[in-house]
Amino acid sequence: MSRPLIVSIPHRLGREEAARRIYSALLTIHEETWSGDRLAFNLSALGQSAVGFIDVADDHVRLEVQLPWLLAVVAEKLTPAIRKEGTLMLEKK
């Protein structure tokens, strides 16, 4: 198993609004379970499965995904783009 991909994105929205925006736009999820301010999920990409968590706090959202080695190689290069898209999603409008 590879290291998890972890991205932290600051915001000023509060937990409820940040959770609503992240949930509706960031991931295509096969299975999900909310426990308080934590979303546990299962997804797939390129024929590979991954599991992860999204923790929503008052001032940031933390995405942690445990990726299989094939996706981990690609994901490290995509971390800046993931952070940028997440930041755009969490900007006040």
C-alpha cells in the first residue's frame, strides 16, 4: 500500500457550507458514511478502488485518500490541481 494522499484546503465558510460544497462537487462516491464532520467514502478511478475521508472543520477541509500504487503515482503530480480546485469551490460567493 502506498502513502495516503492528503490535501488540506483552508476556507472561511463554516463547517456546514464547506461540507455542502465539497460533497456536491468534489467526488463521485460509490459508498459514503457521515459520522459527525467526517465523510468516509469508497471510490474508483482507472479501474482501481480507493478509500478515504473528508474532515470538515470551521476553517479548513482535509481530504485523505489511500490510493493503490498505480493511482498514487499520478496523484502526487495532481495535488496542486486538487488544492486549486478545492480552493475555488470553497471561496465565498
